[in-house]
Amino acid sequence: MKSVIQIVLWVVIVFLGWKVYSSITGPVEFNKIKEARYTKVIKNLKDIQKSQLAYKEVTGQFTGSFDSLIRFLDTAQFAITQRRDTVYDDVERNKAFGIDEGYYIEESILDTLQFTSIKDSLFGNSDRYKTMMKVPVEGVDAEFELRAGEIKRQDASYSVFEARVAKDVVLHDLDKNLVIQEKQVQSVDGVNGPYIQVGSMDDVNTSGNWPKIYDSRTRQ
């Protein structure tokens, strides 16, 4: 009987020790995996962000279609321009007032020097823009949600877009309780809310909801 009690006590001790160990190492491992996955996800979101900004610069609005965005990158070009200022006499006005000279016009002239591929300007020789819509997490077969539209602010209309993925998708195979806690994060050092996203359908905002530390991790 004494031996049985000792065995049970050892089982309880081992179990409690494992629980304590897990409570310490579990969140540490969770954060390590989370940060590695967030870095990959944010890199794609930043590619979507700069592609959308180029799209709007040329077309005047954002797009809610990845197909349209990729076709645009494959074909569109930036104009390389140079501004120069010139000053000349307004001959007709000077004649009307009976003077030889005296009234000058200053004018800025914009010369188009050449055109360059937007794709090459943004991505160089890389073709990663063709897969930027994919959520880059092993075991996940999903794409970012992409929306675009217009909102009004003080009688003016603004084109807006939003690209996002749920944290549930990115952290699909990790501890569910820790995922629930992560979705409730509200911190200057964290990715706030249940999504990782760039842009907004509710505000004139093209920024991401991640802290600056991820910008340095994803810098080319």
C-alpha cells in the first residue's frame, strides 16, 4: 500500500512539474513562432501596400482585386519627369501698354524624360508580387482579404483599401487559449486586434497595424 501511494505521489509531482514547465515555456515558444509568422505575413502586406499606392498614383483609386493589381504591375509604367522654370516677356501685353518690355511671365514646365516599369521600380528582378496574395504560413492554404471602396470625409470622397488576415488563420495550430489572448492585444508593442492588416475601410489610412519593430525585420 505504501508503494502504491509513493507511485501516485511521484505521478502527481511529475504532472505538476510538467504543468509548471509548460506554463513557462509554452508562451515563450508561442511568441517565438508567432513573431516569425507575423514577419512573413507583414512582408507580404507591405508588398500589397506599395503596389496599391502605385496603382492609385496612376489610376486615381485603389483596387479590390488581386488580379487587377498583378496585371497593373505587369504592364504599367511610371513617367520620369523633370521640372524647369522659365521666364519670358508677355509681348502682347507690353505692346498694348506701349512699352518695349516690362511684364514677364514665370512658368514651370514639366518635361517627361522617360518611362520605367512600375514592377521593376518596386520589386527589381523579383517576381514575389505574383504570390503576395498568399498567406505565407506553412500548412495554411489561404489568401489575404482585399477590399477597396470610397468613404466621405467633410463632403470629399477618398479611395480606401484594406488587406488583412485573421490571427486565427496565421496561428491555426498553436495553443487556442494563447491565440484568444493574442486576438485581444491592445499594445504599442503588439499587433492590435484579431487581424493583421494594412489600410482601412473605415478611415483614410494606408498604414499597417503592426509596431515598427516589424518594419526593420521585413526591410529589404
